[in-house]
Amino acid sequence: MDFSSVDVATYTPVILLHGLLGSKRNFSTVAQSLAVQLEKKRRIVGLDLRNHGTVRRSEMNYRNMASDVLHWMDSHNMPSAILVGHSMGGKVAQAIALLEPQRVEGLCVLDIAPVTYTADEPHWKAVQDIVHVLQTIELKSGVTKRSVDEQLRVDIPDPALRAFCLTNIDFTTGRWKIHLDAIASQLERLAGFDVDDSLQYEGDTFIIHGQQSRFVRHAYMDTIRSYFPNHMLTTIRGAGHWVHAEAPEDTTALLKRFLDR
């Protein structure tokens, strides 16, 4: 499991977990800013989840991704951590908190709920469509960012979203950085949440929701309360699903407030 780290210490470390098609780099701005605001009292670590870095596996669900993170913590002598996860990484963080609550001293979830998203929900269908569009891209040595951007322009008109997708290509080798086919084959599992609904995490849980996103809805609140009875939810106005990218200052300030609690 690949990781990047802002090496500071004293208090419980923070682990940052990215979303689908993301990487540890997605949190670099927030991590650096947070380290400064916390006066370097916590180690802040970003991890690449399976099939998004060097660890490639055919199977991909929240239980085995939780196991990956816990194994990494064990191998780095980290008995506990505060978990911060966005989207898919938020579900991984929730799974860890529910399965091994003694390892989690606090949980912060960015714009995701512990529910199953169905194929007919527009926000999840959009995610599936992006993955399938990326599978149509033919990569080879010498391919350029401009040429791939042109291929994606019709199906992914949002330039910011295209730029995000392009971060998953190594243009020096003309290969994917991610295990795209494995991810595509596991989308149904990633839409779900394979954790027993009788489990609870009673620790402090902070959910940050983007106002323009549909991934955290009123209909999901009973499920959230059932899993996480000590949760607090806040909304960042004007932000969508990628809250930490669209509103990094607001996200950092909210995370600092949670970590200072």
C-alpha cells in the first residue's frame, strides 16, 4: 500500500483515504494546510487504496479494503488513528470504525453515506459511466495528455472532471496508474456497503456534506444514526461531491475543528 506523509507527531495520527479513481495526492493541499494549522502536532498520512496504487487485487470490497488499511497500520506500529475518508475512502473509513472501533479515535467522512447506491440514482450512474468511458480509451507509448483529453471531451464535458481522470494515466509509459478493469468489475460491490447493520461505532463521527451533492440525503439519515449514534453533520454551501477540492479552506477549517475537539 503506497503512502505519503507529513511527518509530525505527539498526538494520534490522521489517515486520509481517497475516493474512487483518486489517490493520496488528492489530499495533499488539505494535508499540508492542516499540518501547519495543527502546529505539526499530528502525523498526517495519505494512503493509496487497493487498485489505485501498487496493490492490485481482483476482489475489491469495503471489508478487504478496511483490512488493507489495518494491516498497514499494524506494519507501521500504529495502534489507532483518526480516519478521514472521501467518497469510497469514506466508506472504507466507516467500515474500519464499525469492524475495529478500538482502532479509531475519531471518524470524519466527506460526502458519502454507509448505504447501497443503486444504478438508477443519477449521481452513482454518473460514476459508473465515467469508469466505462475510461475503459474505452486506448493507451499506448507516446500518448499525450491533449489527445486523451480530446477523446474524453464529448463524454466528460466538465474540464475539471477530465483533468481529474487524466491524473490516473502515466503519460511517460502510456499506461494506467490504476487497475481500471478490476475497479470496473467491482463497481456493484463499491456501490454497496458490506458491513453488518447491527454494528455501531460510538466514537465521535463528523460528516461533511457538499450542498450540491446527492450522496448524503435525508433518506439516509436513519441508517447513519444507526451505525454512528454520536455523529454530527455539516454542509458546505456551494460545494459538490469533491468538497476538499472545491472548498479546501472550508474543509481544512472543519477538519481542524474536529481534530481540536
